[in-house]
Amino acid sequence: MKLWIVALAMACAAQIAQAQDWGDLDALLFQNLTNSGTAQVSFWLPNAPDPAQATTAIGVVYEHIPGAAGNTGIAIGVFIRQADGWAFAGEVVGMYGQQPRDAVFSQNFVDVTTTMPGPNDPRCCPTVPTRWRIDLNGMKAVQIH
């Protein structure tokens, strides 16, 4: 009887671990949002913290610009969860900044905060939080404040 309980507990733990697995997000993001297949840093902003509940996500990558002395470009994409995993829905244009965060999802848009350079900030060190709205139908971001 005790072995059966242990086996059941192990099976449940394996299912929970599998349900909480996002998969290889770097491969997904780099394949769809980079030219080189690599990035300096990437961000995954899903509409739910639990992979089993998430249905939509924003992926952001900062890819090194060849010959640009360490500078990076930004690429943003929308991803939709399908039965067999995450699918790339399209690239978003018009959003800039560093450290994307605080994504709030609605039916047709996502609001995201990035940090942009202020008037006296050096390029390396932005300080101004900026809010963007991504239109999920048009795949375009506009600054909202």
C-alpha cells in the first residue's frame, strides 16, 4: 500500500513539473526574432505566470548589432499557445527601451513598461519608465506615457 502511494505521489509531481515547463524559450525567441540565432538578453512576458494557464506572451530580444561596438537592437514578438506548443504570431514594431516588464494583457492589446533615456541620460544608462500599448491585431506599439 505504501509503495502505491509513493508511486502516485511521484507521478503527480512529474505531471506538475511538466505542466510548469515553458520549454526552450531561448530557441523559440531566437529563431523568430533574431538574425544570428543568439541574443544578449531575452525576456518572456506571458499573460499568466503558470505555463499551463498562459495563452499569449510577448517575447523581447536584444541582439548584438554587428560592428556596432556592443550596441544591441530590439525585437518584439507576440506568441500564442497552441495544442503543440508556442507559435509565433508576428513581430511588433514601434516599441523601444530596456528591461521590458509589468505586462498587462487585455483582449486586443498588451501594455508594457520599458526604461528609456531621459534628456540628460547617457545612452548606456536610461532612467525614464515609459509605458507602451501593443495592438495585438496590428502588431504595432505606441507610447501611452
